[in-house]
Amino acid sequence: MARIIRFLLVLLVLSFIAAWLAEHPGRLTLNWEDYRVETSVAVLVVAVAAISAGVALLYRLWLAMGSVPGRLRRRSVDRRRARGYKALSLGMVAVAAGDAAEAERHARQADVLLGDPALTLLLSAQAAQLRGDEGAAERFFKAMVERPEMSFLGLRGLINQALKRGNKAEALALARRARLLRPDSAWVGNNLFALETDMGRWDDAAATLREEVRHRAVDKIHGDQLAGALAHLQSLDAEARGDTADALRQAERANKLSPGLVPAAAHLARLLAAMGKDRKARATVEKAWSLSPHPDLVEAYLAIGPAKAVLARVTAVEKLAQRRPDHEESRIAVASAALDAELWGEARSRLRPLSDGDPSARVCRLMARLEESEHKDMAGAHSWLSRASVAPPDPAWICSECAMAARSWTARCPHCGAFASQRWQMPPALAPLAAAGPNSLRLGSPGELRP
Ligand SMILES: [Zn+2]
């Protein structure tokens, strides 16, 4: 609209000028050498305007011709860059497809076309890894570390290589460097924590965990459970080096952070009992039983104070079981103690609610023992033992990460290496049973760290 108005205004001005010139024609005479030109002012004005327009047109043409080589050059660079990015993309696809030769060909092509090693270093490293040339891949990763914008990615590649070689110390040093670059990276945090726990560096792992909780990479509840397990391990170490005061301090911290952690509660009760603090020891086990009843807590409870006769043991277990009277562990604990004391009625009354329906294998075994001991009923006992072989399996320490079942608690899952991941529960159907030694602290294998 504005352009139309402008055009009309120009037209109006021009027509005014033309009309004015027509009214005031005037004469103009030009003498040059032997030439003589006679014309009107109007013609002169038109001639001057035409010459000016011609000169302007020629100037624009000149400028346009001057910029042609630049434009051609730019277009060639653009085309080259597009081909470079295409080669880079195709190389990534080849890496994903596992085609080493294709990946390497595209990496070289992208390197030549883009002329920027920063963009192609990762592809070159991945292509080298794909063809099994770890040395070349390491060179590419190290070159990446030298470039500030690629440094983290290079360190990540080197960490994975060190883990693959099983060089945990090197992986740990590299992970700490990566941590300085990206303190909020969950990947670095996870690997750092896994390496530190794998190497038994409980203090360092506790510091890493605190940072993870601060960055909200680990939620507070899970963080407390992990910190509790770490404090328990620190307590065991302190006890092993004879520092009883530190052992007790760490055990109390572990119990406070994770009161339901059975091995930590049993350990604290043992330390307290050794110092003559029997009441506190019993209270610790009773609290743990109310949160997570477990057979190991029965043993820890009975070990407090002087050795007990079989009847006193039944009384003690009954007191502990009162914390969770209807829990299967409570019934089984009292029934076992009653069987030892030959209190058949007590044992039978505790087992009856569990033996109806689909009793677990250990309930079937206790029933077999009862039938054999009380009535000398060998056929009945045999029948219960047959049921035990097909009954639902007994509870075990089940890894929440990989579902592997273990007989005893371990700091790291013997199968997947996850830290403090075991829960006392019924195994899922067909879960394999890990061959962990009794109460041993086995650590997971290196290189199985979660990304
Ligand atoms: Zn596991």
C-alpha cells in the first residue's frame, strides 16, 4: 500500500514538472567545435535523466559481476559442508549398525570435507573401536580431551576403555577428572560411586554419595539407605583395625540412617553387647525386627547376654516376635525355638496358620520335623518333605537391580555389582541362586558398572 502511494506521489511530482516545463519551454543552444545543437529545456532534462539512469545501471552491473566469484565460492563451501555432515551422519549410522569399514570410510570423508577434527574425532574413535583397534581409539579420545569442548566426551571414552581393561585405578582417576568438568553428570556420579565402592573406598564413596544427593541424582530415602550400608562397612573396617570407638560410632550412624538394614543392626547389637550394653543391644534388634524381621536378627538377639538354656531361648524369641506377632518370620522363629525345646504344642500352634494353603519350603521342613519328633510319624514327615521339594522357595536376599537371589547379604550384588541393592523377600520364579559364602562381603566384578 505504502509503495503504491509513493509511486502515485512520484508520478504526481513528475507530471507537475512536465507540465511546468511545457509551459516554460525555453531554448538551449550548445556550440561545440563545428557542432551546434538547439533544443528545449524539457529535452535536456529528459536526456540528463536518461544518461544518469544508464550510468547507475552500468554501475550496478559492475558490482554484480564483482561479487560472482565470491558467491560461487560460498556456494561451493556450503555444498562441501553439507556433504561433510552427510558423511558424518552416515558414519554414525554405520557405527550403530556395527559396520566398521563403512564407519571408517565415512569418518575419513567427513574429516576431509569438514576440515574440523573436533566434529569427526568421536566418529573416528568409534570406528576404531568397532574394528577392534583400541590403541587408535585411545589416541582419538586423548585428542578429544585436549579440546575443551570435547574434553568430557574424550574422558568418557577413556573411562570406558579403562573399565574394559579392568584398570579400576585409572578409571577412577579419569572419572574424578570428568567429575570436575561436569559435577552434575549422573553418569559420572554413578561410575565414580560404583568404582569407589568396588575398591572399598567407603569414605570417598560416602563423599560422592553426598554430592549425588545434593544434585538430586539420588533421592534422599535411597541416599540414606546407601549411606547406612556405607557406614556399616566403615564400622566393620574400624572393628577389623581394632578401633572399637569408631566401629561403634559408625555402626550407630548406620543404624540411624538405615534402621531396617539387618546386617547393620545385628552388628551394632553385637558391639553393644560386647561393651555390656545389653539393654541397648536388645532394643536395637527389636526395632530392626519391627521394620524387617530376619532370621539373622534372632541369632543376634539370642547372643546378647549370657548363654541361654533352650527354654529361656523360647522366652527370648517370643519377646522379640511380639514386635511383629503375625509375621511369617516371627511364627517360624518361635516354632523353631519351641521345636528345639520340645514344646510340640507351641511349635504346632505357631506353624498351623502357615501350613494351611500353600506353605513355603521351610514351613514344610519344620512340619516334617514336628511330625517326626512329636509322633514319630515317619510317613507324615516324609509327606511334608515331599511337599517341601515343590513348595514356594524360602525368602532370600534378592537384588533389586538384577533379581539375583543370594543366601547372605553382600555389600555389592555378586551378579550385577549394584551396591546395597539386596532386599529380604521371596525370590521371583526361577531366580538363580548365587553361591555366596556365609556372611561374606563379596564385591561385584569390575566393568559391570551402570552407565
Ligand atoms: Zn544384582
